[in-house]
Amino acid sequence: MRVALVHYWLNGMRGGERVLEAFAEMFPNADIFTHVVDRSKLSDTLNRHNIQTTFISKLPFANKHYQKYLPFMPRALEELDLSEYDLVISSESGPAKGVITKPGAFHLCYCHSPMRYIWDQFHHYRASAGWPAKLVFPGIAHRLRNWDVASAARVDQFVANSNFVAKRIEKFYRRDSEVIFPPVAVDEFSAVVPEEGADYFLAAGELVGYKRFDLVVDAFNELGLKLVVVGDGEERAALEKKAKDNITFLGRVPFTQLKRHFANCKALIFPGEEDFGMVPVEVMAAGKPVIAYGRGGALDTVIPGVSGVLVNEQTAEAFVAAIERFDPAAFPREQLIQHAQKFSKNEFKAKIRKLLAERGLDPNRLEVHEGGSGNQRLSGTG
């Protein structure tokens, strides 16, 4: 049986690409389809596959400005000829699921999120856009929403990466979904031996507005405790300007250094509302707890008293109060590592195999494989 993997775009190894990598390990003979690709930024696992692109890749400056061609992506997907494939797995948070399959094929959509910029984050993206985009984007988004809902009917089975995303799939597409958490390379993080005497808290991720790192800076400005911030982004300059001397910004760091910070911090501060959030799980796998805003994917990963603390309000004051009450001794390292195992790559693959078997797809005929190397982190924070 032939397998096709469809991903929105391939220009790095972030969370979505790590999910695709796990599928590629399971189906080593699968062909991969995407709008644009930069092979220099992909893992060896993905580069071993035949990767085909849509006509988007042939448009001017598409590798860098691919998102500007968003209005053309639905048609580009529909022009892909997948008539020879028996199983199609789409990896969706940008346009990917709208492919047309043959009648007897099974289309599984692993949904990281319905497209945020046309649904729940539409007004945020519009408000932060330049004036040309403010004028044209509402009309484009309206047409994309109609196509997005229509193309959801082409999917035989939705899989959501969190209960938070499952609710949004039901809200926007009126479809049920099965929740299977994305694969995290937990063993890579648990293997790092923590050092003695670390006395800092950690914030890590892309420094953009919706992740709310401004709340972390405000909280630690008031607390005076040491905070290390790993990551880069459009908000970095403004955050550094308002931060006091107890806050250190490192920018992007090598993967080995990132793992050491995860293992040595007192706790990760996670103030945003994410669809899932791999960084908290990676920190737990390294043996450290998480203090997170109690919305979104954090509700699946941060269990009070087991793996961290949930903060009920998305305010600096609420985080100050939570950090002041926080006791690192209440979260034994082995307890955190054990909790993180439920998000392992092996767990992910086992649940996907089980789902396919329940849908009458024989894993042996699909050449499902168990093995595969760990994930490659290129961005520093993913």
C-alpha cells in the first residue's frame, strides 16, 4: 500500500516538522508533498524521502515569502495527483488537508491547529498587519474559511494534538477528532545530568506578542529573582529594554546548551496559550517543573502537584503570586521524567498504529516501522 505525507511547508524543524518526521520514520517509503522546501534545514530522516512541491515553489521568492501566496495554496493542493496512494496523512496548521484523494484511499489529518490567522487569531493578525494587508486580508480570509470548512469534509479521520485543538476542530469544522499527543524526544532531555547550585528560572520560545513574555519580564522585574530568557523574535528588543539586571537574554542557543538550561533551571515559566506546547514537556523530561498559564495545551501536560503549577489568570500579578508560593522540592526529578514519558515518540507511534488498525488498515501492509533517530533541533527553541 502506498503512503503520501502532506505538510504545509518545510523550511525548518519545529514542532510540526517533528511530527512529520515521526510519520516519515513509520513509513520510510512514503512520498512527501509540500508547498515549498528548504532541504538544508531538514533532518536526515526527512531528506531521505522523495519530496515533491506544489506550483507555489515556482513562484518568485517563494522560499522566503511563501505565506504571501496563501490565497493560491488551496488550488495548489487540489492539483496534486494523489490517485496512486492508499493512505494519505496530512499535517495541518497551514493549508495541507485540502488534497483530493481516490475514493478508496484513507485520509488521516493530524491537526496541530486549524489555521489560526483565519479563525480565532484573525483579528490579532489583522490588527498587527501593515495597511495593505489590512485592506486585502479580510476578503482573502473569508474565502479561505469557506474552503477550509469544505475541505474538512475530505478528511476521513481527524487527529488533534491536544484536547484544546480538538475543541477548535469541533467548533470550526463540526468534526470529532481523536487526541494523540505529538512526539517529544523525551529521552534526549532526561539523559542530561543536572548541575548543582543553579538558581535561576527559565523562559524559552519565540519572542512574539501572543506568547506573552512581557508578563514574565514584568513579574521578574517585581520579584528580583534571576531569569534566563532563551529565544529570539520581534519582541526581543522591547523586552530587553524594559527588563532589569536580574533578567538575562541569551537569544537562540545550540541544542546542547538548551538541554542544559532545561535540566538546571528551577522551573520553566510558560505564560502563553499554546495549542500544545512542546517546550514544557521537554523541560519536564529534563526533570524540572513548569509554571504555566492554565489554558490551551498546558492543561494536558502540566498537572498540578505532579509536573508543575497552573496560573489561573494571564497577568504578571498572578505569576508573581504563583512563583512566590512555588516549592521546587515538591516536584521530584524522577516523577517529572516519568510523567513526560506519556508524550514520547514511541507512545505517539503506538497510538497511530492502533488507530490505523481500528480503521481496517493493516500496519504490516503499510510498512509501519518502530525505529528512528531522535529529533533534530535547528532553531534553539522550536
